Amino acid sequence: MAKYPRLTRQTLLVCIVFASVVAAGCQRRVGAKRIEPVYDPKTGKLQLLKYDSNGNGSIDTWSYMDGARAVRIDIDSDEDGKIDRWEYYGTNQQIEKIGFSRAKDGKEDAWSFPGTAGTIERVEVSTRRDGKISRVEHFQADRVVAAEEDSDADGKIDKWETYDGDRLASVAFDTLHRGTADRRLIYGADGTARLELDPTGAGHFTPASQPSGGRGR
């Protein structure tokens, strides 16, 4: 099961500290950590805060600001020169979503959205890495419980997954492009699988004459 970034406000709180420090004067040190503010040359408004989070002399956090308000924070946590976390904030300074790169190559291709108590509610994925959302995963208590996907890039959902804990419980497919599933694989806790068919599209599945012996996702 994929592990997604936690939705916390830790970075936002650091950013508020930045804004307070910058408002009090010019760039300065907080402990061994360095803050570098960037202002709009015409208006003098704060635009960006560059931050060396571990005090090693390399900037690894960029907080894009609208004055004292955080808009987006980009983080290169492993300092490999590639952003690996993008945090987006609303006007109320609550985090709205976190972007990340599944390939860890600096290209943002998935986004997690907060639910209550900082848990993940859903994750949207651009499986083809073209910026278009083609897969949505739904979470409860930080566990994926269901997902739907447009696997053939025609703009329509054609694959549906359900989960039981960390186990894939079923996956259904629309192979006829009619908007509803026509076949479904049910997986047992013991690793067995059976194929069910719905030839009419009415949502009534019946066992196939030749059960499936394989697994897949």
C-alpha cells in the first residue's frame, strides 16, 4: 500500500514565525537557521521566504507569500535539488492539499487532501503525469477504502476498487465503455479469486462459468 505525506500544519507554523521575524526588520538568524525574504520591488510586499531548515547553508524550503499570508510552500526535504512536497494554503491559512512526486523526480503528479484531525480524506493521482486526474483514492483513518480510475484516458471512470484493511477486496471493470462495470474480481482473504459478470449493466453480478485464477490491480 502506498504511503502518502501526512497533512500537518508544521510548515505553516514555521512560515508564520518567518513572517513575524521579517515584519520586525530584515533577514536574520533563528538559532542556526537562516531566513531570506524576497520583496516585490514595486510594492515592497513580501513575496517569498527562503529557508535553510537544518542550518547547513543550503536553502531547502521556499514559502511563497502574499504579504504575511502563506500561499504555497515548496520543500526539498532530502536536498537533492528536486522539490518533493508542495503545500497549498487557503485564505484562512489552513492547508488545502499537499502535492508530491510518486517518482521522486521533482514532478508533481499526486495530491492528498485533508479530512478531520489531519488525516487524509482522499488522494488524487495523475497516473500519466500530465496534470489530469485519472485516479482518486478514498481514505478512512488513513487507510484507503475505495478507489476509482480512468484507466484508458477517455475521461470516464472504468475501474473501481474496494479494500478490506490493507487487502484489495474487489476490483470491477467497465470493458464495454457503457459507464457501469460488467465484470468484477472478488478476492478472498486466503488469496483465492472469483470472477463475476454483469452482462446487462443493471448492477447484478453472477459467477462466471470459468472462475479467474489470477490476481491483479
